Amino acid sequence: MENVTRSSIPGIHLLKDKNFARLFAARFISTLGNGFGPVALSFGVLGLKGGSPWDLSLVLACQTLSMLLFSLFGGVLSDLFPRSRVMVVAQVIEGLAYAALALLILAESPAIWALCLCAALSGVCTATFSPAYVGVVKEVVDDVDLQEANGLMKVGINVAKILGLSLGGPVVLLAGAATSLAVDSLSFVISGVLIYFTRISPVRAMSRQSLFQEIRLGASGFFSRSWLWVLSIQYAVAFACMNATAGVLGPLLAKTDLGGAASWSVITSAQAVGAVGGAVIALRVRTRRPILVAACVTCMMAAVPFALGFGAPLLLIAFTALAAGVAADIFEVLFFATLQRDVPAEMISRVGSWDMLGSLSLAPLGVMLAGPAAAEFGVHTALIGFGSVVVVATGCVLLVPAVRVGRLLDEPVVEQESAQHA
């Protein structure tokens, strides 16, 4: 990493490092472009001749399932080869996948299997890129700067996400779904080019063993840290409950009790703004128990389903959504900074891929249970139930000793496992 002088604003000094600045710009651009993707893909598939909600569900399911199924293999690839090169390949191929989707949408009557194939390829690229990204941050900045680096990255990603989602609808409306998908494709290619010119000294590659053995080593690194797998389960439960709230129950209640889509847009916008604020706050948080703080703030995610379920006014619901957004990003910054410090550099991607698999695995379940729960118990009761699950999960996590014991994030760590696997 290049020598940089610190600024009074936490994390800003990192942008003076050309390598970190390129990585920051790459993530900002790809996230901004990818904000167009969900809207464009949804309206593109539904706008095809004979396009149906079933077709859209199938395409999106292929994208999600391929990401989950390939995540562990993506972690192995990211530890086996230079992470920056893995990221470049993943970004360029994902750009090509979205370009192909744009061409298929232009064809107006493409085979659904072709759309599913491109969507699945996109999911595979995400499963490869994400574990590599977790590891490459540690290669770009010093350990003392990991929390600020993760926080600054999250600020940029959240701002880009808000801009992308805000622009996605109008661009689809004015230019069409195919053009929006092409913009998304271009953003991935630009991101890949920026990462390619990022000068990173990769860690020593791990010894090559069978795929199963490498995945098993990653599992060992993951499950040997009780704080890590416990928080992954907690986040998986909280994310599933929030998914049920945001995807099904919240919109249902907004339609019947809050005046419709406009009110729900206020709530989701408040959560997005909160996410930006959470990343900014995380830049300044200094604590000797980062994992304990991360576990506790996750409980704030229960506030949204509770507020909706108990019939709170719109302003209060929006405030709880803002708080949930703050909590989610404080959790992510503290969690990943600790993971990057505690896990040996050559194992980070494999361990990170297990966290990715665990954290996202319950998300579809939340949506699947939301509808039946609303039908059986009513929307209000179902929301209170999902909020209660988040609180109970947090209480269980706080019983784990490794979660309650922590250290300051810039304290030195002896990488014992690194020597063991050398």
C-alpha cells in the first residue's frame, strides 16, 4: 500500500492511495450500473411476447440459486489465484452476461432457457467476485485501516445503490429494458478494467489440493470461530425476516393501511438513507468488543416489522426503517473488519464464502413463509412474529462467550492458522 497521510475525516485519507481509490471507483461504478439491473430484467422479461410472472420467477431463481450453489467454489478460486485477477474475470464475464440479456430482450421472443442461462452465469460471477473482494480489501490496506476501509466502501456502495435504483426506473421507461441492461453490462466492464490496473501484491497461493479438501479447510476456518458462524446464523435469520417484511408483508400492509406504493416508497427510501448513515457512523466507531456491538445492533432490524405490526404511523415506521438501515451497515463494517483481521490472508475468501452461503441461505425461506403466515394469522400478527424471531435470535447469540469477548480492531493478531497451513 502507498504511504498516505491521515485526514480529519475518517477513511478519506485512504482515497489518496491510488490502488484503494481504483477499487473504490470500481465498486461504485458496478453498483451504480447494477442498480439498473433488477428493474430492467423484471420489466424486460415481463414485456416479452408471452412473458409471465412465472418466467420472471424462474429467471430470478436461476440467478439466486447459482450464486448460492457456486459460492464455496468461488471462495476456493479466490484463494487459489490472485484475487484481483479473479475479480477482473468475474466482472468482465458478468458484463458479457448482461450484454447477452440485453440482446435477448431485444429479440422480443427469446427462449426462456437462454435467459435463465445468462442469469445463472451472472449469479456464478457474483459468487466468485464476493469472496475475492472480502480478501482483496486486506491486500490493499493495512490492518489498522480495515474498519475505515470497509466503512468507506459501504458509503460508496450505498450511495451508488440509491442512485442506481433511483435512475433505473426512469431509464427503463425512457430508453427501454434492453438499453438499461446494456448500461449495467458496461458498468461491470469498466469496473473490471479499473481493478485490472489496481496494483496489489497477492498473498502466497495456498497449496493445491482437491476441491473437496479446499472447501473443507474453509469450513474448518469458519466453524472453528464460534463468533463467526454464530453471527452468520443471526444475520441469516434477521435477513430472512427482513426479506419477508420488505418482499411480502410490508407491501401488503402498505396497500391496505398506509395508502399504497407511495408510502412504502418512503419507508424503503428511509432504510436506504439509513444504510448510508450507518456506514458513516461505522467509520468512527471504536470498540474493544466489535462483535458484541455488531450482534446487538442487529436487534434493531426487528423495529420495522414491530412498527408495521403494531400499526404505528408512517413517520414512525420510516424512522424505524432508517434505524434498521443504520444497524445493518454498522453490523457489516464491524463484522467484515474483524473477519479480515482474524482469518489468515490466504484463507479469507474460503472462509468468507461459507459466511456468504450461511447469511443468504434463509432469505428465500422468509419470503416463502411470509404469505402462508399472513393467510393463517393475519398480516399484523405475522409481522410481529417475524420481529420477535429477530429478537430471540439476538438473545441466543449473546449467550455465546466468544461474542461477548472482543478486542479493538487495530490490535495486532497472531495468524496461527497461517503457519499451520503453510
